[in-house]
Amino acid sequence: MTGKAILLAQPGRLFMTDRSVANENRLMTGRDQSTDPKTLLLLGGTADARRLAGILSAQGIKLIYSIAGLVRIPDVPCEVFSGGFSQVGGLPAFINDRNINAILDVTHPYASTMSETAVQAAAACKIPYWRFQRLAWMPQDGDDWTSFSDWNALLQALKGKKSVFLTAGQPDRESLDTLAGYQQQGQRQLLRTAVYPHFELPGTMKWVKAIGPFAVEEERKMLQEHGIDVLVSKNSGGDSTVAKITAAREMGIPVYMLERPVLTPVEYEFGEIAEAASFVVGQFMSGQVTKHCE
């Protein structure tokens, strides 16, 4: 047995695995920050974030990987902070305490609250904020998409459908109440999420726990077995969950697509991992990243 331990996340804690490049003493408060190397705060929680953490660490960038909540520490070669910044006095306080020099936001495209918080905190602390967003899916020949900018409007459009496949994340209590009403009209519903539903599911709604990547053949089988006549999805982009879109296209099944939230425009936003990594490394190695919160 090796010395590597599997650590469970605890809110507001910094963790290190045997791959960490950080010194354990740096977790202590009250240290002399003047001798610390420049530090990047990487807002993660996605496969893209894990990839960027590995690339940047390999290039000698000191970084802290932040994630809202998790069961196991992600396999990244750096310190990991979990549980949210409110537990340590807010993001500006964290930036100041950890001597953060820049933020790279690689959160999910729909994590708008965290992204907006990061934009505001970076501005207040006068440090750079950079954003990576994986490219959105684009409709192709054969797709039958209806786009919705409002979740409630999408929900209302499901009325009258026979069999709905919900793959747009955790539904809130009000949404489940609406869907319960549709069940009374004979609608069948299938919900797929990565973790257990936050609320008790109504009536006959079926739940599937699964996390991508998914194969087109598996998605096609799922759609066929449940007689799905509409797929509900976020436009998450990337390869991990695109198979359901491909299967729906092949089977002529309509997709109700929840559009991405509109975020505050920023000077530097990237859609390709290599481009983002090259830019960040250039900024750190050239000495252009120097300021931190005062």
C-alpha cells in the first residue's frame, strides 16, 4: 500500500494529495507572504479545469484549485480548496489571505453566480480575471432544437408531451411541483443527474444516476426504452454529454435547449484549452502578473 490517501472534502479546507506541489506549511495563516511565488486561483469543477490544472502545474505555475463541493478530492497536482468562499469571509478575503495574483474561471458554463462573484472580487482586489468557457454546441442538419432563455418558459412548453427526458441538472421544488401536475395528465418523466436529487421526486418520475462521458449507442437505447418524445438539455458543450444530442438527432427527437446565462463581458475569454494555458503561462512567466489584494 502506498502513502496516498483518499481524502473526503471538508468545507473551507485546503487539501493536498501526493501529487501536490505545495508545501504543507503554506496552509498556515500568518506566514510571510512576501516570499510566496505568484499564485493562480483556478475556479474548477469541470473536466476542462482538471486538464488546465495539470497543464499549468507542469509549466511551473503555482495554483489553488477551488471547487464548490465534492465527495473526493479531484486528482489535480495542486492544493484544493472546497466548500465555498463564504466560509472564509468571502472571495476577496481569500484572495488577500492566500496572496492570489490572478483568477482563471473554468467553472461550468451555467455556474453564473460563481463567475459573477469572481469578476467582482477580481475588480475589487485589482487582479486579473480570465475566463475559459468550452464552446457551445451548435445545431447541425437534422437537429430539431427549440431554445429557451428562461427555464420556466421551457417547463411550460413540456405540457402535453408524452415522455420527457430531463438532463438539465437538479430541478428545484417548484419545477417538480409543475412536473407532478403534468403526470396527472399522463406524462412520463425520466430524470438523470450525477448525484441524488435534492428534493423528493413526484409520483412516477424515474431517476437515473449517471455521469458522462456517454456513448451514442447507450443514449439511443435510453431514448428508445423510455419512448422519449422530447429531450431537455443545457447547452453544456464539450464531448462528455453530447451523445444524447447526437442520438436525438438520429432519432428525430426534439430537443428543448436551455440557453447559457449571459455573463459580464471580460477582456480575456478562451474556448480552447491550449489557448488558455498558453496565455496564462505567458502572463505569469513574463512578470505581468504582480498585484494582489491589499
